[in-house]
Amino acid sequence: MPRPPRGPLSCGGCANVEDVTAAGPELHRFVPGNYDGIAIVETPEGRILRITGLAEQTYEDPRSGPHIVIAEDLEFAFESRPIEIVIEARVADAAGASNFEA
């Protein structure tokens, strides 16, 4: 079984630098930050990233919470350009959070 990818998210020869997706094995590139609240979970719909946290946790520094680092090739491609980030979020169970912030 191959080792999951780690480190910054890169285009790495992708066909379109304007459509980069962190899904499937690429979810392993997420960094937990200071709270260690992430896990890769297999579901019937596929592999998802489960982020857990407590309501009293604050994230003044974005790197203190779960995040993904962008590699230099993408940073250069996105420099001085507007970018759109799409996050699909859903409640994991009945005791899930009533709101979400990104």
C-alpha cells in the first residue's frame, strides 16, 4: 500500500492549475495545527476529512487550527490573482456543531 501524500499541496504536473482539489489521498496534506483535531475517515461516499474542535478554542492565528499549506508552484500561480476556495461541510453526527467558520 503506498504511503499517503504529505507536505504542501502542489499542482505537480496537474492539467489545470486553476482547478486544484484537495480530496481523497490529498486530504492527508492537512496539518492539524495546535489542536490535533483532524482525522481521515472512510465513508460510503468516499474519504473525508473530519475536523473536531471545542467551542472555547480560538484560532486567532489561522495556522493554529487545521489548515493546508500551498506549495511554491501554486503560490506563484495564484500570486496577485483572486482565488475561490470551496469547502463542503456537514455535521458529522447528532451532537455536531450548529455552525462552522473557515
